[in-house]
Amino acid sequence: MVSVGRKKLDIREFGRIVLQGKPVSIDSRSLAEVQRSYNFLKVFSKGKLIYGINTGFGPMAQYRIDDADLHQLQYNLVRSHSSGMGRLLSPAQTRALMLARLNTMLLGYSGIHPDTVTLLAELINNEAYPCVYSHGGVGASGDLVQLAHLALGMIGEGEFLFKGKITPAKNVFKSLGLQPLQIHIREGLSILNGTSAMTGIGGVNVIMAKRLVVWSTLLSLMINELMEAYNDSFSAELNNVKHHNGQQQIATWMRALGGKSKLLRKRHEHLYDKKITEHVIDDKVQEYYSLRCVPQILGPILDTVLQTQQVIENELNSVNDNPVVDHKNKNIFHGGNFHGDYVALEMDKLKLVVTKLSMLAERQLNFLLNPHLNQKLPAFANAGKLGLNFGIQGMQYPATSTVAENQALSTSLYIHSIPNNNDNQDIVSMGCNAAMSCAQVIENAHEVLAVELVALTQAIDILKISNKLSPAGKWVYTHVRTLFPFFKEDFSASHKLQAVKNWLMETDVAAQFQKELNPQK
């Protein structure tokens, strides 16, 4: 069980809760802060005009709401904004959204009744996820539509994804022995007004992108091994004179993961310590960029992922309500903490670099399949009869087309603001759109790497070098071969490719090689 509320929620704990399914417990001191915020608002709001408590919303804030209608106002807000369309968020994305909302509420600036956070924690722990749709939010007054569907579920309406099925909310509450949330003062607005959808999805994106970087490093090492490339392209001496942390980190990882390889060569042994007299040298002096420039290509990708992680962690632990109920200063502040530009910009940057990562994988795949380039393998890594059999030829197409899709998806959503809400929301972030688009690019990248990995293992078997691989390469090779055996005869590969993709997405590869990736620890 992971305690939430008092200490900063970092990406590691976030991942334990969201992806590993660890239950949450609410820190008692944070719950007391929520109670104090609620008590303050209850007293302070009497006799005052305060947005979202006794006024309309957005451009209708000029309308004062009668005391008799205050509770109905909150219910109307939730129901009217539960208008999402498109596909449902995945269970992990919805769980992440719920955790992000819970964490910001526990900071004690929302003026909500404590029942709100205790119910939200119960739903998380029982894996009961309100149905939230991908389309609807513009990410400026928060993720209004996505969070409205969260609120709709919490008040006992709408539908849940529960035990693998779409289930009416009332049945879920009955099954769990829970009571739906009751509105006290501003619970409706406090759930809706925030960046928790884009932030939660963004947190999942960061975790998956970090894994992709490690996978790409591993696969790049393996293709260098397969080609018996020289190891100075990722040497400390070469990379440490280029002052970028990401580049140096990738080179360090490649040295650590490939240290016991029997295939990588030392340049001085082959080109420096003996006299070369040929005018045309058969042995490659330098590899193509997709093999030789891995630290320089993956380095900025790693740096961007880590920068995005920092922004997501900051947003996870920020107050993004409006208004902000500040019981410590005995005041209520109106502004725009719900605006999602920080997250939107990072999601655009993240999908841009993940697209570049998928482009690197596609070029490495093409290198493996083209005998004119690798000069080692039959065309398309074909172990069957050339001309009659096709090897990896048919599998290359989905990799190429998926990279093209990633390139098209990499246009910025951060700059695609469209005014709406009677021009009250006249410049918006499109943060949830950016996060969902980024998630698609990340999933696509796993598909490309899956095809590359199948080609790599096929090439390794054709060359009969599996026993010479580094331990890391051998680990990857062995696991893939349980999902996708060596083949000579043609067959429909879709299901096996999907199995490899799923293994890539579900495996915490950094944890598998924690010692190599973090030698100082």
C-alpha cells in the first residue's frame, strides 16, 4: 500500500499505484488539511459572492444563484459536462487520472468535504473506474469533460469499467457497499476544474517512454553486436567530450550492457595494431549512422523524457483548482491554475522524440533487411528459399507505415488553440488531446520495435551467434524466441508480432537491468 497526500508523489510511486496496481492509503494529516479547507470555506462563503459556489460557470458567472439551488448547481455542472466522445480511456489511464485528482485534492486547497477523497481512494483500491472518454477536453478550464465523467461516476451516475465490463454506476456502488458522493458546497466544480486527466495520462506516457529509451538502447546494442561493430562509438572517451548528459548516459548504458559481448570489436586490434595495405578495404571502417550515432540520437530523447518527467511530477503535486481555497491565508483566490500549457507542451515534445526513436528503429530494421547495406544476411533476413519465401518482407510494411503515422501525429497540439465557451476560454492548451496523441505515438513505437526485434532474432539465428551475445542481448533474444520462434516457411505473423509488442509494453526493462543502468547504486 502506498501512502498519498503528505509527501511529494514522484513518478516511481505513481507507477507503482497506476501500473502495478498497488492500493493507496490517505495520510491522516492530509485528510485533516482537507477538513480544515472545507471548514474554512463553509464559514467564509456565507454572505459572499464566490465563483462556482453561488454563481454560474464560465461566461455565466455574472448570474447569482439562489441559496435553494446551490446543490443543484453542482449536479447540473457535472451532468451537463459529461459529454465526452471517442474511445474510452484505458483502465491504466483512468486510474492515473483518478490518482492525479486525489493527490491534488489532498493538498487541502479545494474546499471539498473529506468524503470526496475517501471515496476516490476506495474506487481506486477496488479498481472501479468511471467511464471517461478521450474526446472533449480543451485543457484550459481544466480537463472539464474528462473530469466530469469522473464526477458523474462518483455521484453514482453513468457507467464504470468494473471487473472487465461496462457496468451501471449504481450496480458498482451496490457491489462495493459504498455510497455515492453527496454534494456539500463545491464538490462538482472541485472535481472538474483541474489538469488531472492530461497529467495522469502524461505520467503513464513518461513511464512508457522511459522504457522505450532503454529498449531502443538494448536493440541498438544488439544490432551493433550482430554487425561486429567497433565499440568506440559508445566509448567514454568519445562521448564525454560532448557535454550532453543524455548522450553520455546512453553511451554508459551501452558499455555496461555490452561489456561481456563476444562480438563487439576494439578498433585498435583490427585497424591500428597492424598495417593496412589494401586500397579497397572490405572491412567496414565506420558503420551507418543508425548504428554509430546511437548515443547522439537517443541522448536528446532521454534528456527530453527526464525533463517531461519533472514537469509531470510538478503538476501532480500542484494545486490546479479555481478558485483556490486558501484556509491558511483566510482567503479565496481566482485565477488560472487549471490551465494545462505546461503539460501540453511537454506532451508535444515527448511525442516528437518518441517519433524520432521509432524512426531510428525503422532505419535499423531496414539495415537488417537490405543485404546491400549489411552485407551479411540474405534479403529480408529470409531463412527459407529466396524467391519462394519472403522472410521479414511483409512485416516491414507495418513498421514503415506506423512510423509515417507517428510523423503525422507529431504536429503540435499545444499551438492548436481554438477559442470556445463564448470566448471566455479564448486561449487553451489542448493538453488532454496532446497527452492522448502522445500515448498513441508511444504505442505505435512499440509496434515498430517489435518488428525490429523479430528481425534481429531472426538474423541472430541465421548467423548462429546467439551464444556470443552480451548477457543483456541473450536475455532479450531468449524471451523473444518464446513468443516468436525461428522460421523458414511463410505464415501469418500478426498474432505473434502482437505478443512481442505486448511483452515490450508490459516489461519493466529498466528494473531487469537496474544494476547495469544504475551502477552507482
